[in-house]
Amino acid sequence: MQAEKDRILLSTYTSEDDILRRRDGALAAIDSRIKHSEQVTAGLQDSLAKLQSRAAKRERRGKTVDERLLRDIDGTRKQIADNKAFVEARNEEKDEINKAFDSDLARWRELRGD
């Protein structure tokens, strides 16, 4: 089993730079997804602030906040929480990728005698 993994490792990468480029590419792809999610979250936070402001204005005027507005506020909060969880999961994924590539690089060096 280990011999097969070693063979694949040596046939996949011809240099340390190959390993590092592949790792960096995987991390960059995740970073792009994180950045997009953070941008979406920022927009949602702006929307939430506006929704909450509308609700507060209604309450200050002595009116009840309608169910639709309350649902919109709750839904926006959930989307923000979901996006934050997504970012957290992607950061954990990045940690795992780094660990895996660190292990591959160390093993590649060992097999090459570097």
C-alpha cells in the first residue's frame, strides 16, 4: 500500500516546486470561494441592517412589525450564519490541504534522498 502511494507521489511530482504549485493552486481556489462568500456576506449584512432599521421605525411609530419583514430578517440572519459556517469549513479544508501537502513534500524528499 505505501509502496503504491510512494510510486504515485514520485510519478506525479518531478520537483518540490511541482508540489508547492499544486498546493498553492488548491489553496487559491478555496481562497477565491472564501472571498466571494465574504462579499456576499457583506451584502447580506447591509440588507439586514436595512431590514432591522425598517422594523425599528415601525416599532417607534407604535406599529407592529409585519410577519414578512420578520421572516426576511430571520432569513437574512440565517444566510449570514450559513455563509460564515461555509467560510469556517473552507478554512478547515485549507488546513487539511496544507497538512496533506506538507506530508507529501516530506515523503517526496525522503524518497528522493533530499
